[in-house]
Amino acid sequence: MAVPKRKTSRSNTRSRRANWKTTATVLSACPNCNELRQPHMACPSCGTYAGRHYAAAERTEHQA
């Protein structure tokens, strides 16, 4: 396994890490209730996806 000969400088390390940006989560409107949801996932407010109802996906008031 290769071992570096010199310590990587702080500026080189930080300039390399400058590209580690996150992207904002894409949201789309639910066709059933028009709430915002992530695409390809069941709606957290009404629990529907592709015309089917999934009760496990619904958000309740008592969840932490």
C-alpha cells in the first residue's frame, strides 16, 4: 500500500474538499393531495404512490 512522503498542506486539503457540496432535496407535488413529496416515494401526508394507498407511509402526530 502506498504511503505519502509529505504531509498534504492545509490549502490543498481544503481546495480538494471545496467540491464536497450537497444538493437540495428535489420535491414534487403529490397528484392526490398536492402536498410536497420526494419523487418515487409515497406521499407522507396521504400515503399514496402510483394510485395505491400505503398506510405505513402516512405521517402521524405521535411520531417522534
